[in-house]
Amino acid sequence: MLSGLLKLILGFVLAIAVLLGTGLTVALYFVNRTAIPPAKPTFVNDNPAYKKETTKEAKAESTSEPTPESSPTPTPSETPTPDELPPGAYQGRVTWSEGLSLRAEPNQSSEKVGGVTFNQKIIVLEENPDKTWVKIRLEGSKQEGWVKIGNIERTN
């Protein structure tokens, strides 16, 4: 009787150990699989060779058109200097490769009021209290909006 009871308890403990070990192994497998980021997809416009071909075609098309003998001279426009920045503002640039959406308020669900392209120069005007969003103005423009702070970098 005592040996039967010990066999039952030992069998129960071993079954629980096997179930826990299997569950832990499966959980670790899936956690490790989700920690690996997928490969970045490549598109036709990402291929440098394709860009060279299209620029050659564009140059060929532009050279075949007759050029006017006199071209208008551009009028010089005033560019803002760092001295004209508001107090506490600084210059920066967009580091997010896909560009950014300008928002009316510092949150993700706010209305989009415009956009900023990759590597575009900006002027950072202010930060929100928790320092996750910044209000920016496009350099050479009056357009302003909020973007996430991790998608820009200071340039000066």
C-alpha cells in the first residue's frame, strides 16, 4: 500500500515537471522568435542601380528639349539665421527615413497638419512636459506641428 502511494505521488510530480518543462521550452521558443526583427523589404525605388538608370533617362530627356536663351534670374530670399531663433529653440533635422507627420497636438491620435521628409532641416520650438514630443517649424516655412522626439536630431 505504501509503495503504491509513493508511486502515485512520484508519478504526479514527474507529470507536473514534464508539463512545466514543455511549457517553458515552448514559451522561450516563441519569445526568441519574436525578438528577431524581420528583414527590411527592398523596393524598386530603393535599388541604387535603378536610381542611376532613371536619372540617366531624365538627363537624356532634359537634354533633348530646347533650352531658352535667357533664363530668369532667381530673386534672393532671406534665409533664417540661427540668431533669429526664438529663445530656447534649436535647429535639427529629421532622422526617420520615411518622413514624419506633423500633428496639431502632441499625441498620436491628433489631426495631421502636414509632413516632413527625411533629412529635412527643422527648427525645434518647444517640448511637451514629459519630453516625448517636440513642436517644430519647417526651416524656411511658417508650418508648425508636433512630432515624436526620437525621430529628430539636433544639428548645431
